[in-house]
Amino acid sequence: MDDNEIKETLKTITANIRKAREIRHSTQRKVAEYSGLSLNTILKIEHNKNKDISITTLIKIANSLNCNLDDLLPQPNNFINNTLEGKVYLQIQKELKEMPLHFLRYIRMVIRQTKNLEAETERQRNLGQKK
């Protein structure tokens, strides 16, 4: 991973933190309080001034926002942008941002199960064609 990719990854992480916080109608001060981090640290992270965010810091922020660490990390573009499941997930996330996080996780699980079922159906179809 080169320096530009690292910068883009950090930019995405900071944007995801800000978005997660705003969706939950939380403040930077509350995130600092609940995470045990300083307000200055949260401000630096959200304004992309912190060039080296530890995994421990990200976990503390995720916990303070009541979300998973992977919710803050960049998602593969090919899943989010180029698949029906990714587009459906993004649309659901947009429309249901006021819903509890556990509901969104349930929807994500259903989408993944649907994707696995489609893959299994395709595999069975291919096995049937080989006979």
C-alpha cells in the first residue's frame, strides 16, 4: 500500500467515523467521553489531522458509537458499488438510518445469506450442467 492509498484509507475512515456519529445524533464531545479519548484526539481524527490512528483507538471509537469496527473501515468498492446487494445495502442504510443498529446488522446478515444462497444455487446449476 503506497502513501496515497494510506491517505485515502484514512480519509475514508475519518469520514465513516463522522457519518456514524452524525447518524446517531452524537457529538464529538460525547464520543470522546464514551471512548475515553480526549476531545482533541477526536477532533484531529475527524478532521483527518491524525496520520496514525491505532486499532485500539478505532475500537474505542466504534464501541462509543455502538457499532462494529468494520462499520468504520473502508468497504471494498466492488461489493458496495458494483453489486446489487451492495446497492441495496446502501439504500437500506440511507433510508433506515434512524433504525437501531442491530436492525441494520440483521439486514446485512440477510443480504449476505442471500448472496451465499445465490452462489450455492449457481454452483448446483453448474454441477448439473457438467453431468
